[in-house]
Amino acid sequence: MRYHLNSFLALHQAQAQTRVAKPIGPGLHGMVIHIDQNDPIVMKMALGNAENLIKFYEDKGEEVQIEFVANGPGLAMMRSDSSPVKDRIADMSHKYSNVSFSACQNTINGVTASEHKPITLIPEAKIVPAGVGRALELQEAGWAYFRP
């Protein structure tokens, strides 16, 4: 079993994407929403906050980019087997091209090892090497940070 888990972890690490944070400029806003709790109420509230923010800036004729970053217990938001909001994430991904979802590779590695089985993510989730690192990169590019 150990060989299988190590192979799975290596595959996930190879798939981890290095995404460049898009700098924020005039008329363009960026919000990183950090999900670090396995709490369906928090997840639903965060998704609602994102939709409200999109409407706020649409009404002003401005653009906003939103990226959800999940790590630690918050990874449950993006797990295909346990996400209480996976249908809503799918709907939002189809409706809004300016919303993205990032899952922490470090957390995936830890959960895979502790559960002794590979975990799968929802199709909308992209893997980043470190969730907190991704949040920092976005902030350094001018994005605002929000943790519901």
C-alpha cells in the first residue's frame, strides 16, 4: 500500500500547477477567499460573498477576479467525495469565468497519507503547491484577502 500512496503523491505533485498571480490594476479588483475550515455554513457564506462581490463590481462597471484557496480542513470544500457545496461550485464555475478554486497540495499529501487512500477533487479545483503560499502570492500581486 505504501508504494501506491507514494506513486499517487508523486502524480499529484507533478500535476500541481504553478499559476501566476494576475496583477491588479485600475478598474480590476482581486479577492482571495481563504477556506481553512470544514464547515458547510462557512463554505456557503463564502460562495454567497463571492456572488455578492461580483454583482457589486458589475453594477459599477468594473471587473473582479476571485480565487478560493482551500487548505487544511477547508480542503473538504473541494473534495469530490465530501464537498457539501460541489454542485454550487459547478454552477458558479459555469456562470462566472472570473472565479477559480485552488486546493493545497500539502494538505492533499497529508490527507492522503492519514486516510491511507488517494483523494479526488472536484473538476473545478486546481492544485497549488501550498495554499498559504498561493494566498500570499495573490496578496503580493495586489489582491485583497478575505477569510469568512
